[in-house]
Amino acid sequence: MSDVVYPNHLGIIMDGNGRWAKEKGLNRSVGHKAGADNLVNLLDYIYNNTSIKVVSLYAFSTENFKREKNEVDYLMKLFVTLFNTKLESIKKNNVKVVFSGRRENLPKAVLDSMDKTTDDTKDNTKGILNICLNYGGDYEIVDMTKKIARQVLNGSLNIEDITKEVVNKNFYQDLPPLDFVIRTSGEKRISNFMIYQSSYAEYDFPDTYFPDFDSKCLEESLDNYRKRDRRFGNAK
Ligand code: FPP
């Protein structure tokens, strides 16, 4: 594994659960359950077989609250089950779980399971799993701006000292930039996912729906990443 190039920070936009279910004549919820089961396997693969250190997942956007109530309620219950039980292997894998997003509008049971997961894994050192839940990249920039403005107003920060590092430290999580973002299901959009942190990321848009996006599909995407010539604005 050591001589194979892997992104340090991988983002996954887990799209297509609903269409996966619809094509099988099943309820959308079944697709989300299949997506969650796939996710657990995929994360086990990533943290045990690759040198990817940070994974950011787009689990639920601020806009996803506009979906039908029964779908939102189902997803919230699924998150609680995932965090309380299914992510057990992640915790045992020495991975630190952190969350990005706004706490407002999230049910107490979800917040409690998030807090417990954060606390249980805070000293883990092998990797980081950043779960974007009730997340919007635009809101993250708004919330960062408010935090910095407060520090300037209370005198703890000088305007001249605002740097890229200060901006990063005031995001929901202080993470390295995204190297590679995969959006499954064939949609070619970023949909407000970590828009600042992905400024130099490479992208891959496989057609596979997320519940079918297994470790083999991931390796195919990673092969695409390895073919990219990352120049970060430098001349060829
Ligand atoms: C997008 O598919 C998927 C979601 C909005 C939810 C993703 C959630 C999971 C995979 C559950 C596990 C997640 C975590 C991190 C705990 P869609 O419903 O938009 O599908 P469609 O585009 O086919 O309608």
C-alpha cells in the first residue's frame, strides 16, 4: 500500500439511494438503509486498506430538510442507529469521528448520538471521519465569518491577523484541504459540499448509485485520481 498514491483527504457525496430503490420498486427508505450498510463496509475498507487519512461524507444537507417528513424522519433514525451501533467498527479502528454542520433543527436523539460518538472517539489517532450533517458550504462560510467578527469585536483578534489558517480554524472542523471528491450516481454537481475546502480538489462522477458503490468502484475512482496532473496553479 505504501508506494500507491492515495488522496490524503477524500470527500464522498453519497448520491443515488432514492433512485437505487425506485429502480427496484422499493421505498426510498430502503435505498438509504442500503446506502448506510454500504457506507460501513466502504469505511472499513478505506481505513484498513488505504493510506487515506481523512474522509468527509455528505450525509444530509441543510436543503434536505425540504424533503417529505417521513423520509427526513427515517434518515434521522438511521443516523442514530449508525452512530450508536453500526459505526462501532470505525471506533475500534482508532478513527476520530467529527461533525460539520448546524445543530439547529436536528432532533435531540441525533444530537445526543453525535455528541457521544465525538466524545468516544476524541482521542483516536489513525484517521478522521468528518460527517457533514445539516451542512451547507455557504452556511459554513457565514458561520465562520460570524465567529471571526466576534473575535475582532471583543479584541481577541486583529483584522490584519486574519489569515487562511485563521479562516480554517474557524470552520466547523480544522481539516486539511480536500484532494479528491467522488459524487456517485452520475450527477455532476457539488451541491454546496465543502466549497472552500475543495478549491483545488479533483473530482470523479461515477454513474453507480451509492448503495452499489463498493471498494472495487472506489479503487476505480482512485485510479482516475492517480491519472490527474495536479498543478495547483503552477505552469506545466
Ligand atoms: C442522497 O441520495 C443521499 C442522502 C441525502 C442521504 C445519504 C445518507 C446515507 C447514505 C446514510 C448514511 C450516512 C451517514 C453518513 C450516517 P438521494 O436520496 O438524493 O438519492 P436520489 O438522488 O436518487 O433521489
